[in-house]
Amino acid sequence: MGVMIGLEVHCQLNTDSKLFCSDSQDHRGKRPNENTCPICLGFPGSKPKISKKAIEHGMTIALALNCNISRTMFFSRKTYFYPDMSKNYQITQYEVPLATEGLLSVGDLKIRIRRVHIEEDPARLVHVGGDITNSEYTLMDYNRSGVPLAEIVTEPDFTSPKQTRAFLEKLMNMLEHTGVYDPGKEATIRVDANVSIDGGERVEVKNITGFENVEKALNYEIIRQNSLKRSQMKIARETRHFDATTSTTKSLRKKEYEDDYGYIFDPDLPMVRIDDEWLAKIKRLMPELPDQRVARFVSQYGLTEYYAGVIVYTDKRFADFYEECCRSNGHPDIVAKWAVNYLLKSLNWRSEKISDSKVTPKGFVEFLALIENGKLNERFAKELIKEYVDTGVSPGELLYKTKLNISEEDLRDIIAKVLKENGRAIEDYRSGRKESLQFLIGLVLKETKKQSNPNEISKLLTEMMPR
Ligand code: ADP
Ligand code: MG
């Protein structure tokens, strides 16, 4: 049987309003509990209204994940007692979710999507002086309460923690491409990871942020479950919490079963019907998805699958950056080569994304032009790109500052001097010993402290050689 893993992924939807009221979804910069109203605070007697946009975003996700969309659906109340939800129930979808039976492929890995549904986000709890298991006290911030979420539930198709990371990266990239998710709004993707070994009870690790943490939590959980099993102890069905500081999981509570939530139909909300026209409209407005974009990069820019794949799957903004550069540089293959092999490496080294780096399309195009015009040879270019990523100083200025470029005039002077001092090598060259030229190039390079271009030196040397 081995390891079985299934994920529940919560994605904040990029709407203007909250799911059931007209408060802004975006609460950046607001004081705690400022961005609330009687509906998202769950006052008795307040009446929720469904955001159409949230349903549409859910439909977009469902289509991108190849799901079947339910044409008639409703919302249910999931009852539980916890301060993050003052109504004591969360409005979610249970009996009939927005969509079911999808699929997302990541390379050869095929992960079935069990369901996609829409629900409201609970309030944010701030645990002071510790974490959820040991804090001194807890503060409540309802600004987030009622933000629309899409919950994407997979089948337990993963067999290793590593696969979940690849899947989540692809999913995130896809969500960004659809435009329903905006990481710039400090939106987060939160994951509940379910894992069992050898057909045993499953454990759910709740509310993990960061894909690396999902992988770590699962790795820990598998080791823990295996060691319980080896000592013939029982693996309990429970909910656990991931502690990012120690990379371990701790027990939160014994897992409730479905019945404990006492799901009931929410009588405050109408049924939602999706007719052909509405569905057709969402299909028509469907943005280009990552796999389609890779195919387009291959045909439009003549890239190999490999380069197109790296650029698009790195993240949407890296692909946007690449296309922006191609608009002002006529060699998409060269842009790709430098973007993937050097720019991306330098960014990764600094654990930076293109969008939060100092690199701009204008600067990168300038860098490429320096190479194309022979002002910068490949070896120095590899140095300079690192410096550009580190400092954000324009490549032209960097070149000047680090004196990687010696003016042609200076270079001619140095060559003249080398030629004057090496009459013997010149004679050898003339008598047919071509390697003498390499020797002379070496001397010039040394004189310029290697800050010149061998091709240029070779050209000037043969031109200036006395006849
Ligand atoms: P619940 O609603 O109680 O959380 P679900 O049946 O909806 O339970 O499943 C939630 C998640 O648990 C899904 O992602 C599913 O793939 C995963 N899951 C179900 N069974 C197992 C199992 N035996 N091992 C690991 N994950 C599982
Ligand atoms: Mg669940």
C-alpha cells in the first residue's frame, strides 16, 4: 500500500467584495476588525447575499481543472464551535459542490480532483506568546472573515511528499494564470494535508502555508507514523498542527467524522443555477493556461519544450517578464537562454522571484544588447548578470563601473605594445604556427587583467600584425 496523500487546498479568490457581504475583500493596511459588518461578523438576523464574481472565479478554476460543473447547487452550514467563526457555523458547500471529478497533470503524474467548492474564510486568530497549542492568549481579527475561498480537494493520489510540492507549484501557477488568485494582495494558499501509511488511519495536518512546509510536514508525519507502526502502536485518526520552527507536527484534536459537523442546507441563501449561457461566457473569457502558453512559446518564439516549460512553469510573472523582453529584443532564443541559464539561477540563488527582484525587462534587454554588440563576452556576462541581480544597477553602468570594457583605443595601445615586445611570436605566426596567435591573445588578456574579449583581441591582432 505504502504512502497515500490527499490535499485540500484553500485559495483566496480575487474578488472585490467578500463572499456574502459588500465589505472589501482586500483588507491590507486596515486595523484589526475594521473591515467588517454585521454579515461577516455573523450577527443574528443578518442576511448573506452571494457574490456572483466568487462563483464565476470558482467556475474558472473548475474549468481549468477539467471538472464537471454542477448546474444547480446550494450552500450548507457546517456547524462547529470555535472563535474564528462567530455564527458557530461556516457557510460552505457540501452535498453538491460547485464542481467534481477533475484532473491536473504534472508531468507524468496525474492527480484526480475530487471536488471544488466555494466557502467563506473564517477570522484570523493571532496566537500571542506561542502557537495554537501553547499561546498565552489569542486575539481575533474578523477582517478576513467572509473572504471567498475556493477549496480544491484531491483524491489521495500522491505517493510521496515531493509530488505534492510539484503539484502545488503547478496549481498555483495555473491559478495565477486564470487571474482568480492574486498573490500580490497578500493572499495565501493554505493547505490541509492528509496522509496515511499501509492502509491505516489517516492523519490531517491542518492549515499549512508554504509548499515547502507541506513537504516538510508530510515527511515528518510519515516518519512518525512509521515509527508508531514499528513499535506496534496505534495510529489515531486525528488533526495535527505543523510547527514550522521545528518542522514537526503536534496533535490538535481527535478527528471529527462528517456527522459531527451536522451539515444542513442554509435557508438564508438561494439555490444557484448555472445556465448554458453563463457557462459559455466563462468558457469564452477563460485566459490562456500554462500548458497552452508553453505550446504557444514553442510555436511563436521557436523555443524548445524545455526552455518554454522552464519559463512558464517558474511562475506567471517570469513568463510575463520573458515576453516583455521579447518585445524589444528580436532574438527570443537568446533571451530564453540567458533568462533560464543565468538570470533564473542568480534569482534562485538569492531565493528571489522576478517580481520581487530588482531586475527589470529594460535592464535585462540592455544586458543582452551589450552581449550582442560584442561589448561583453560570455564569460564576463555571467559575472555581470549576478551583479545586476544583486544590485539592480543598470548593466551598462555596471560594465562601466567594473571596467569590464576597455575602450577600443586602449585595447589597440595594449596590443601595439605586446606586438612590439614579441617579435619572435610574430615571426612564428607568419611561418605558419597558428598557435602563436593564441599565445599573443593570452598576453593581451593578461595585460587587460582579463577584462577584454578574446574575439575582439584576435580580430585586432591580425589586423595590426606588421606585414
Ligand atoms: P473530510 O471531509 O473528512 O476531510 P474527505 O473524504 O473529504 O474527508 O477527504 C479529505 C482529504 O483526505 C482528501 O484530500 C482525500 O484525498 C484525503 N484522503 C482520503 N482518504 C485518505 C487516505 N486513506 N490517506 C490519505 N489521504 C486520504
Ligand atoms: Mg476536509
